[in-house]
Amino acid sequence: MTLNLNFPNGNVQTYNSVFDLRDAARLMGGEAKMINSDTYAFVPKK
């Protein structure tokens, strides 16, 4: 199963685990909010 991280600009990145996805979002200065079981939205920190 792959997980998608959707960005506000329309880009999508795919990850193999929720741990990798959340770590990547954190390193990019934000967090991942779950939309459904395999889709997350990137939310930049203010």
C-alpha cells in the first residue's frame, strides 16, 4: 500500500509508510493531516 501526501500547490508525493510520510512532512516544516486511509494533506506550520 502506498500513501499520498498532497501539497497545496497540487504536487503529490508517494510514501511506503506513514512513518516516512510524517517524517518527510516534519522535515519540510509542516505536518500531515489524514484525509482518508491512504491520503494525507501537507499543512505548513505558521
